[in-house]
Amino acid sequence: MFRKQHVTIIHDNNIHNKSYIDLVKRYHDIKLVDINSLCAEDFIRSLLIIVQVNLTDPKILTPLKEKMALPERQHIPVLFLLDKFNRRGVVQSNILGATDYIAYPCPDSNFIEIMADLVNHAVEKTWCKLSQIQEAALKVSLKVVETTFSNAAAGLEVAQDEVKDSCDLIIEATAKDGLNNWMNAIRQHHNYTYRHSMMVCGYLTSFGMLLGVKKADLQLLAMGGMMHDIGKAMTPLEILDKPAKLTATEWKVMKEHPKNCRLILNVENWDSDMIDIATHHHERLDGTGYPDGLKGAEVSDLARMTAIADMFSGLVDKRSYKPSMHAEKAIDIMMEAEGQLDIPLVKAFRSVVLSDENKVFTYQK
């Protein structure tokens, strides 16, 4: 017999803002359960699971962890609603198997968009289009990005060999099967910082291939893209993941991340070119960039390329406070930044991103 599916909402007895429930009811049937009444059948019948509980209460965490480990839950998306963004809440959500998490309350439009993406299984749909080597590259590299950022935040070693090996997979996958499907899959990742790092890595890999750089330099570009924002591991999460534009004070804190990149990579004795990419991807040719106010020839070619990939990714990616921008418009905006960006390089980069073809490049070994 057909079993009608619903959105399962796991809640506790604590006082939370629950106005989102009416939003869910507009689109789906719902079932409200507490952790003790949650069963395998609830997972089987769920389009989506929303969790809104006290993540510091061991009486809730222990049974919730057990229920989330049930095989029936494996392919069901789970959205955690956090009272506020902090590292403990985010880490705990990820440990429990969050597909996504947001601080709630948030604007209704944000909540509806996130819910729709999860219900429609956007991640699974895009991953199905990946070749075997693309899927392997994505799984490995996302894990490496998550691990390196987590280790950097905790003051632990950022393993260079793992970054290098994962970037070799990305280079091989891009050379064999192109960029488009891989980038579409990356765009579904819920963590903006990880998503952005992977997108810049992908853009720089294809950019390097287009320019015909040798494999050693291509590897450097890919690694630089992946690690260019590692300094954000030291940025407070309430600023890094804020679902709105930053205040002037918050922006000042955010702009410290290139300096923090330099600190982290210097301690680990990374290649000087890698440190240059991470530290100077926000520099501008007219000297208006940061953190060092470099000007003209002081900005290396690697930093110029990364600045272009970084800006483009920021423009086309959606955030909670802004929609995504079409690639054509993003390039037009960048073309107007003459004196700040290297325009000949922007024109070359245009060929990487403004094409309906699933580009496949070759590179010199």
C-alpha cells in the first residue's frame, strides 16, 4: 500500500522559536516527534527530517545519535536548526549526520529555499551525473578540505600530502571529464567556506589547463585554490556563517583571514608560492587590496589568477543574503575592474566559465 510521505520534525521540551512549522505545513504534511518516540518507520516515510533540540543535553544527544545511525535514515536529508551559530553546535550537528544546518529564526525565504533543496535531493541529483573519477575526486577533496579547516581551527597540523593527493585527483578528473558536472555538484555543499574553496580550486585547475601550464604548476594552482581561505578557520563562526551582510566591525574581522592564512601556512612550512596565493588573493593592482596593499608588479601572477577565480566564485555563488549571479554578468563586472584586476587574465578566464560545453583540457606533464 502507498505510504504518504511527510516531513518529520524532532523536537524537545525546551523553548525554541517554532514559527517555521507553519511554513513547512504550507508545502508538506508533518509529523512532530520527540526523540524517544522516533522510530525507523518515521525515517522510511520522511522526505526530510528537521531537528530542533538542545544539543548540549546528553539525555537527548545519546538517543539521537543512536537513532541517526539507523540504516533507514541513511539517504534521508536532515536539517538541524541551531539557536545560534557556534562551533560546538556546528560540530555536534555534523557528528550527528546533518545534511545542512541554519541558525533559526531566519528569513522565511531562506528557510523555504533550504527546505526545498533538501526535499528535492539536489545533492544526489547532481552527483548522479558525475563520472567515477569525478565522484572519487569530489569525495576525497571535500573530506580533505573539512579536515584541514578543522585542524587549522584547533591548531593542529594541516597535512600537505593529503591536500596534494586530493588535488592530483581533481586535475586528473578535470582533464578527463571536464569541469561542469563537478562544479554543479560542489555548489550543493551546505558549508559556504568549503564550497567556495573547492570552487576556486576547480576554476584555477581549468584556468591553468587553458593557459597550458605544466603539471607541477597546475598542482600548485589547485592546492592554492583549495587552501586560499584556510585563514577563515580562525574567523568566528558567527561572522563566517552569518546569514546576512556583515557590519563594518565584522567585516574588519573577516579581512584578517589572509593574514591568518600566512600564519597557518608559515608554521607548517608550506611552499612560498602557496603562501603568496593564500595571503595575497585579495590584493589589487592599484594598491587598494589587503592585507599588504601590494601594487602593480608586486602582485604575482599566481595571486592575480586566484583573485579572479575568488571574485568570480563569490559573485556567482548564492548566499542567504543574495541570489546567485549569472556568469556573464559576473564577468562583465570583473571586466569593469580595470586597474584592480589583470584584465588580459580576466579575458582568458572568460573562456573557462562562459561555455555551454563540458570543457576538457590537456596539460603538460
